[in-house]
Amino acid sequence: MRKILRVAAAPMFAAAFILAALSAPANAGSATGTTPGTGGGDAALAREWQTAWDTYHFADATPPAPGSGRSQVTNTISIDIDAPAKQVFRKYSDFNNHLGKNPFLKRVVTHKQWRVGSATYRNLTAIEEIPYEGTIVVNKTHAQQRLHQNKLYYETDTWSEPNVETHQKIVFTCLPNGKTRVTEHLTFEADDSLIDFVAANGTASHQQLQQALKQAIESGRL
């Protein structure tokens, strides 16, 4: 989902998460499937997903109103992968394949999957464990992914503490000689005080993930 900017960025992200945690109870999620503080496991995590969806309506990409204290930034990045588009789409869009490419990503929990016409919908949560000053900060990113395999693109909307949203459209374009261009259109939304950091580091994280997936697909490891 986001690949955090490795060691340099981790303390800054963790600091933002800690600020949020200080004003709210601890939430669910861990690498083992337990849910600290709730005892509900993945069922409790699914309830957290639903609460975030109902509260923040994070699939709505409408820009924040002027003076709301929130802003959006949109960036576009792309990479060429030496493999056919349908193959790249299938491997790239499976967030379980991001495990091991993001050093902090520990689990991807799918709460629900269904079809609407030719599109596949997935409600899921990605769980990251980020080392910070001798402790582990658990970050949960709640997301909805909508896959349009016939049209070779998918969309993902996410929400995570501290009230950060992303709206992503990832497009797979066939190139000559069986290659594929993957173009990510990334919109970040956050409080004005965080938006520059979130957009810059979020974009860099996606670029690093692109490189890792390219290497894994081209080498045959995926």
C-alpha cells in the first residue's frame, strides 16, 4: 500500500503516529493476528475498518474546503517493467506481494471481497510495525481497492492515523516488446501542517516500492 521511506523517514512517520496515539486509545492490529487491547483479532480490525469508513468517508476524493485546515497534493510517478501487462497487473495489484518489499509491512488483512460487474472490490487493512526509539509503533492503513482488470487499472483509497487519506489510480499500459508502463496517480490529503511531509515521503515510498516490485517481477521471484 505505502512503502515508508525506510530508516530515515521512519522516525518522522512514527512521531506523527505517536502524536495521534496520545489523543486516542490504542487500536487493533499486529503481525500475529491478535488485536492488542481488544481481544477481537481480525474481527475487531474489521470493525475498525468500518468505523474509519463511516467516519471519514475516505473514498471521497473531493478536495477539502478552503480554510478547513486540510490540503491535497497530487503527484504522478511511473516505471517500465519488462513483463506483459496482464501479468504485471496481477502481481502488482496483490498487496500480499508487497510483503518483504516494504520493510515495515507485516500483514495484509482482507475483510471482504466482492464483484460489481467486471470490477473486483476489496476492503482491507495493511499493518506496519515501525521501530521508533526502542519501541514498535503499529500503524494500520484501512483501504478499499477496486480492480478493473479488463481495463488494466485499479484504484485504492486509504485512511490512517493521523487522519491521512490517499486516493490512488494505478494504470498499466502495454508497451512494445511485451513491456508494461505502470503509472501511479497519487493524491495525498492531510492537515496543512503535515501535507508537505506526507506528500513528499509518500511519493518517495511509492517510488521505492515500484522499484522493488519491478525487480521481483523481472527476476521471476514474483
